[in-house]
Amino acid sequence: MHFLLIKVRFYNIKKKANQSGLSFSLFANNGKNMVEVSLLQYADDTIFFGEASMENVRAIKAMLRTFELMSGLKINFAKSGFGAFGVSDSWKHEAAEYLNCSMLTFPFTYLGVPIGANPRSYQTWVPIISKCERKLAKWKQRHLSFGGRVTLIKSVLTSIPIYFFSFFRVPNKVVDKLVRMQRRFLWGGDQEQHKIAWVKWETVCLPKEHGGLGVKDINVFNASLLGKWKWNLFHSQGELWTRVLESKYGGWRGLSEISRGKGESVWWRDLKLVFNQSHNGEIWKNTTEWRVGCGDKFKFWEDVWTGGEESLLERFPRLYSISNQQHKRIQQMGDFKEEGWEWNFRWRRPLFDSEVDLAVSFLSAVTSHPIQAHKSDQWVWKAEPDGQYTAKSAYEVCRGDSFDQQQDGVYEELWKLKLPSKIIIFAWRLIRDRLPIRENLRRRHIQLGDSRCPFCRIEEESAGHLFFFCSKILPIW
């Protein structure tokens, strides 16, 4: 409540300043629609936006002083920062000194996100990599069982970098570094010494019931988290952040455009790459159902709202070519009458006799989906019962085609056993024949003096012999 009162007072002071002719606004636009951004507040943080002029700097100082007098609170200018674009460094320093605050240097961190940094640069990810390295330290490796190492890898990957993964597309160099770090920690190696990775990393990243250890695949996990951007852009239309991205880049539709738009940031181009990759694009298309309401969001010809995998443009290209309403939303293709929705199609010319059957099929496809006056268009995520997108279900869908469908359920039954994780993982390695026994070491060209079983000294030490057929071991079972 206290912060809410402060926000209201700030807003009223800023509003009076604007009425006095001062310009405290920036406009996000792509040449068509402009969105005004003047004041952002989060908890006890406040950001002012405006034109770079000394008149505005003095006005900000006066506004902040007025706020102090009205509220009885003191603003800590020493913890505040001032930044500007398109002006000289001397002007920035003069303004910062007048406000008695520090200069903002780019990139800087706000709410955990590096502002002005290039997400494709390795240096941007160094803090995340360093934190992961500290968590996966060598001393922890020595004092943890194999099962404990798997648990720590999972907790580190799903906690430390998840915030960055939700904002930025991870560069391949960073992915390679994180995977090497996890693989070395899992199998006992370090920077100076490399030990054998007995199971390939793609298998380790499979779900437990499909023969893996359930460690997240970084690229797929990153893409699943970034999928929330497109989903929220569609379902949060009208909010300030959505209006800014729609004005600047075209919103959720802009993420489907392959061509590069004018003035696109690196961050937005990376988001587009995620959705335009053939695999991710197909998964999104196949798992998202377009459910029409009043037709306020979907385009009549271009969007897939009539069911199936094709739009009306793809199904009826000849009718599209003679339509006078080619880029209209569904809502603009008719009107609500007393009897209900009534379509109003307009064509450039009358239909030919040869096009009558085509028109019948067209009308059948269109009228089979009723337009509802009091319900907005929506997407439904078919991988969740409630139809809402989640990163978890998106990850499972993306990884689904990597699973071996010929599994006999042995791994699923294995992980149901009420045993310590180190025992279960030992059994998992035994089933996969990935234990460091002499037969496996010889296959990997490790020099051995003798590959025979150390107990019976008769046959070569293999997994089957050692655990099930050795005459010296059988009495134990």
C-alpha cells in the first residue's frame, strides 16, 4: 500500500509537469503506431523517460524535490543513475552532476537483466557460467555419489541460468561450455584430467522412463522458455510491454516473419530464429489450436482458424486472388445482426460457373465455425489439459520425437524402485553395459595387462559374466 501511494504521487507530479509543456515521454514506433512511454515503476524503483534537454533535467530535479516535500521521504541520489543517447559525454556529465547522481554506463543490470548487452556475446554469459562453475566445484564432485551429482546438475541448471534462458537465446559457444562443465562433473573429470564419458550426452538428457537421467537439454529447454514470449504477446494484448513490442516489431505476428525488419534488435532477431527453425515451427504449429471467438485477433485468410493445418489462403488460393478483403480480420468480414453473425464477402468480380463448387466448399469450411460475439479469439495449447502454454509441456513435446518408442518399460520400472539413487543409477549403467569393466575398457582401447575376470581368472570380465555367470560370484546371489 505504501508503494502504491508513492506511485500515485509520482504519477500526479509528472502529469502536472506534462501539462506545463515539459516533454517526459519517449515513443516506441515502427513508423505506423506510436506508444508513449514516460514513467515505469517497479516496487521502489522509478524510471523517467524523456528528451535529452537541460530543461527536462531541471524539471526532474524539481519533481523529485517536490515529491520529497510532499511525502516526507528522501531520495538517495547517490544510488540513482542518469543515462542519455545521442548527446555528448560532456553534456551527460553536466546533467549527472546537476542531479547529483552517477552516470549509467552501458551495459548495466536492471532487475537481473543486462540492459544494452549483446546476448550473442560470450562475455554477457560469463557471470552465469561462473556461478555454475562455483556450484559444480571439484570438491563437491569428490564428496557426492553419482546420484548426488545428477541431482546437483539438475538443480544448478534449473535454478541459476533459468532467468537468462527465459530472456535470451543461448549462443552455441555457451551451450558447449555448460554441457562440457556438466559432463566433466558427472563423470569425474576436471580441467586438467578428462575421464571417460560412458554414456553419450544425448542419452543422459532423455527422460528417465526413456532410458536417460532426466538432465535438461539446454537448447530445447531454452526454446521452451522463450516460447512464453509468443504466447504472452498474443494473450496479453493491451498491456504496455505488449503494445511497445507490437509497435516496434509487429508483436506475435512479427515473430513468424522470416525476413529481417528495419531496426530489429539482436534480441528480437534471436526470438524469431527460435520460432522460424523448422523443428520448433512445426511443433508450435501442430500443438497450438486456433479457437475463434469474435474474430478480433485472427486474420480471415491467412490464419489457421478453420481447423486442419492449412489456412483459407492455402486451401482456396483462387478465391483469395479475387477477394477485396485479403488482409482483413474475421471481425471485419461481416456483422452481428439480431439473428447472429452474418458474413459479408466482397469480390472483385462475379464468380464463374466453374468456381461454384469451390465456393460451396469455402462456405462450408467458414460456416462450420460459429463467430461468438462475447468471446475473444484464443490459442489453446493442446499439450496441457487447461490449454495454457507451459515450458514443461513444451519441452516434453519438443523432446518427444527423440524417444525410443521400442522401449519395453524396463527403465520406467527401474525408477519406481524405492532404492537410493546411487543404486538405481548403478543398475541403469549395468542395463546399458556402461560400467568400467575390463571388456568395456578394452573396447575403448585402454591398455590392460589382463582382461580376465579377477575372481575366477577364466573368462573375460564382462557385465554378464561378472554379475550373473562367474562361479565365484553366483554364491553371493
